[in-house]
Amino acid sequence: MARVALIGGDGIGPEVVHVAASVLEAAAERHGVALTLHHWDLCADRYLREGITITDEERNRLVDEYDAALLGALGDPRVPDNVHARDILLGLRFFADLYINFRPCRLVAPALSPLKDPDPATDIVFFRENTEGLYAGLGGSFKTGTPHEIAVEESLNTYKGVERIVRAAFEHADRTSRSRVTLVDKANVLSYEGGLWRRVFAEVGAGFPRIARDAMYVDAMAMDLVRRPQRYEVVVTSNLFGDILSDLGAQVTGGLGLAPSGNLNPGSWALFEPVHGSAPDIAGKGIANPLAAVGCAALVLRWLGMDAAAADVDACVPASIREGVTTADLGGAATTGEVGEWMAGRLRD
Ligand code: NAD
Ligand code: IPM
Ligand code: MN
């Protein structure tokens, strides 16, 4: 019996996770696979109520008792320092050593791209390093709140951390018959980390002679993702650059409402989450696009080895766009719940 923890989180998170859950249940029923879903109350409300973000025991139980988790989003204006998101989302990434942030951006419907004449073949997968870089929390603040304040935020890069994400990118390219892996960095300025990444990229890449390698500076990459996104296949990059570029990649391929992601430690544990955040501006209105969360549901099923069910859930996304059963951000008039009901109905048919 596969077990999946559902963490709605904040804002639109619970709304889109509700849809993902109904789609998971319908797909499991259709394919006769056993799947248990449990809701976990980890969010800003709980933090404000109890003063607890997530306990060590809860982190242990999530990883020990579940095969994976699906999270909506974390972020609430009532928690301006974002401490609960740091403890829950970043905490789980670090605790379970989820070193791959797998972020696919595929142009499922060219009309949804803001680009003029987008290439329908655009299909980029970002491999974002997920446990190091500027997210390591190294640094400090001195003389805080005075005119002499000093703030230091250091970027941590280890050989082990760089090697395993670069290898994961090449192995994915190999397995999925992609022809190129692109490294994105800022090695012209950040020469210590850039030097390490470039050496490791060449060293690991040499083991995959069929796959072409190139390197881009992150500023030029931001420009090129708008100019000719179809050129990029597998992109490997550091934690912060991957965070930024995956929002850009999501937008050129149809918007944040469509982009799923997986935080993965292969063979161990995984946490799936849409690339988008808690969208406080639209929360509670029933208009959040649930397709990114549905994409996450498909990734969950694939993680569990339920490939046929995953393929059916994946197919729901282009089908809903084709049939016009979408939320307003994609030009439709359906509510979040109506998109979910339509998909669950399609899966049960
Ligand atoms: P956001 O992604 O929440 O929203 C950006 C814009 O996109 C908003 O206009 C929003 O309405 C729109 N949008 C996002 N998802 C949508 C959806 N599914 N359907 C329709 N429109 C959608 O980014 P933000 O406003 O910068 O962040 C809000 C909060 O979310 C912050 O607290 C941030 O830290 C947090 N956040 C969390 C995650 C996560 O938990 N994975 C990711 C990103 C941001
Ligand atoms: C993401 C989010 C998170 C990140 C935030 C909410 C901590 O933006 O998953 O992309 O920066 O990784
Ligand atoms: Mn982000």
C-alpha cells in the first residue's frame, strides 16, 4: 500500500492540493492501485495558533511512514519572516537530503505562451541543486538595525553536492534521449563556485560522450530563455539560479499555473510541489489554477512506479486545455473545483 502525505499549506495551496487529491483517488480507482492519502496540518495557521512550524518527530514520521509528500505552497503575509516555510519546505529538503529539484517546463499549448510564435517543441527540464548554494543559511547579521549593520549570506558548494546534481542531469538526459545539457552559472564573477561547477560539469559530462555540453552565464540565459527557449533541453544549475529560472521557464511555456516540480532523493524520499507560491492575491476565491498540482500528482504516481496511472493523469492537463475547462488565468471560466471535478470524472469514465 503506497502512502502519500498531503500538505495543503497556505493561500491557494489547500485549494490546489484538494484537486490533486481527487485526481489521485480517481486514477488509483481506475487502475486498481492501492493508495492512502493523509492530510497534514503544516501551515501558517497552525504556526500562528500553536507557535509550532514542524517538529522533529513530524519530519521523521513524514519521511519514515510515507513514500512521498505533495505540498501546495507555503507563504503567508501574517508571517513576514517566512519562518514556517523555511522550517517546513526548506527543512524537509535538507532533512531528507532532497538534492534534486526536478522542474519540467513543457509547452503543452503554444497559445498559452506569451511569446510570439513559440516553438511547439519547447521542452526544458531544470535540475536545480536543492540543498546548498545561497540556501544553506550560512552567514549572519551584525549590528542589526543600526546604521552600521552588516549582512553576510554565503554560498555553499561542495564537490559531493555539485557532482550528484550534475550527474543526475546527465543521467536524465541519457535516459530520455536528450542531446544537450546546459550548465548555468555566473562563473565570470563568482569564480570559486563557478570553477568547481565547471570542472565537475566537464568531468561528469565526459562520461556521456553522446550528450553535448554547453555553459551559459545566468544573465544571458535569462535573455535566451525568452529569445529561443526551444534551444534548451536539460539545464543544470545552482539553488538560487534554478529558483529564478524555473519561474521564467514556467512562464514562457504557459504560466506558473502549469508548472509542477519534484524535490527528489532517488531511492529514498520525495516531496512534490507546484513551482508557484501561495498566491495570497487570489487565495480563497476559487480561481487558482490547479494544473501544476495535477502535474505534481502525475509525478507522485510516477515516483510510486504507477506509470499507467501517471500517464492518465498527465493526459488530463492538455485535455482540459483543449476542451477549455480551465481557470481564468488560462482564459477559461471554470473554478478550481470545476477543473478538478471534470478531471476526476474523465478518469473515472
Ligand atoms: P506566487 O507564485 O504565489 O504568485 C505570483 C503570481 O502568480 C500572482 O499574481 C499569483 O496570483 C499568480 N499565480 C501563482 N500561482 C497561480 C495559480 N495556481 N493559478 C493562478 N495564478 C497563480 O509568488 P509570490 O506572490 O511571489 O509569493 C507568494 C507567497 O508564496 C510568498 O510567501 C512566497 O514566499 C511563497 N512561495 C511559496 C512557494 C512554495 O511553497 N513552493 C513557491 C513560491 C513562492
Ligand atoms: C520554490 C519557492 C521556495 C524556494 C521558497 C518558498 C522558499 O520559491 O519552491 O520555488 O525559494 O525554493
Ligand atoms: Mn520559487
